[in-house]
Amino acid sequence: MKNTSLQTLCRVAALVAIQIVLERFCSFNTPLLRVGFGFIPLAVCGMLYGPVWAGAAGGLADVLGTFLSPYGFYPPITHTAILLGVVFGLFLHRESPRFFPHIVLCTLVCCVGLSLFLQSFWLCLLNHSPYPAMLAARLPQCGFNIAVYLAVLPLLQKLTRRVLNAARAN
């Protein structure tokens, strides 16, 4: 973050704002699934600016978003939000010619490792519920999110590459 420009800071702040809106106001819950696209701005931040910025954006969006939700602040969940941004940055920043394997690994780490296992653990501690029951309840959401990530992330990668190429041409 040594060569931080005001332009980068403003773009990351805009992505944080978009993530808060998508996560808190544009997602909906069904009895088995929570459907939302709040991961998209964080993934774009990871693609454009790397793991440090994306991790900071994930943590900031979670902390600021708690002011808009009735649940309150719980630091372990914020920790998971930071890790989610870091994972997006590690796997998706500076794409390589073999980008789809990075998307698959990123999806598995985010959806299975962080969301299913780690987030379920934090929710069990918070709600005093048994871990196996929480895993079973969150498993359909994990499967749904894997499908969404695998569909959306390649499209984001192509769009991000086009925008960067157009910006470089000007």
C-alpha cells in the first residue's frame, strides 16, 4: 500500500459501498438458502488490487454493514470477511493464461473452507448450536454458491480485463 493513489482509494471505497448495498439490501433469504451477490464487488477488488486491498475492503464492508443490520458486530465473522477478500486477491489478481483453475480453487476455498466450515463454526459459537447441525443446514447454500461463483467469476474476469485494456488504451 506504499504507492496508494487517491484514485485507488476512491475505487476501493466505491466497491465497499456497492458490496454493502448488495449484501444488506439486495439479497434475500429462503428457508434453505441466502441468495445474494455481495461477493461480486469483493471479487472485483481482488482482481484489480490484490489481497491486501480486497481483505481491507471485506473487513470494512462487514464492519460498516453491521451498522445497517439488526444483528450487531461479531469480530470472528469480520475475520472471515477479511479472509474472503484475501482469498479473492490471492487467486484472482493478475490473471494467468490458465485462469479457470484459479477460479475453481478460489470457489472451493471461499464456499467450502470459509463459508461452510469457518463461518458455520462462528455461527455455532454465536448461537450456541451444534456444529454438525449447522453444517447440514448450510450445505445447500454452499452448493448453490459454488454454482453461482463458477458462473459469475469467469464473466467478471472477462469484464475486468476489458475495462483494464480500455483504460490502458486511453
